[in-house]
Amino acid sequence: MLSKGLAYENMALKYLQNQKLTLIEKNFRTRLGEIDLIMKDGETLTFIEVRYRKSTTHGSASESVNLMKQEKLIKSAKIFLTQKNWWHLNSRFDVIAISPATLKPSQHEINWHKAAFTC
């Protein structure tokens, strides 16, 4: 059985593949943390953080990607770019925010925030 986190990452992956993005790597781990999805959107390398929130009591899913998390993602992305020697590619950081749909809680609402933050 998949963990909830992996299930939401797979949901995001399918959503993005339907938007014509191509998977490069899943769950890229460094000592600083993990990048959930690394995909190509045309010629742009996209580092994607997937977040799920059942409720907005403590902020939305996208708001949970705070400055400290952004810094870890940026540093991890630099490690990835160094390992692959892909510095020549344009890149960006996206957030996929998943929450229960307002009118149908058994379904999910997916919000894709392109270029959610920058280096």
C-alpha cells in the first residue's frame, strides 16, 4: 500500500503528465531533503514540490512551502544540476497544492502554481 504522501505525488505526476510534462526523476534525495518531482515542461527543467492539506486551518497547501522549505529545495536543485551538469537548462520551481474539492470532498482539487518561487 502506498503512503498518503506517495499517493498524492502520483496524483500530481499524472496531472502534470496530462499537461504534457515529462518525468525526469521522482523523489530526488539530498542531505537537505527531497524534491518530489523533477520534470521537463518543454525546454524548462521544473522542480516540483507536492503538498496536500485536508483543511486550511493551519494555512493552505501552497502556503506550507515556507521560506525555509524553499531554501532547501533550491539547494537540493543546485545539487541535482551539478550532478547532471545541466546548468545550461532553464529551470523553475513549481508547487502542486492538493486539497479536498469544496463541493465533493471525496474528490481532490489540484492547483498548479508555476514559478511559485525563485532563487
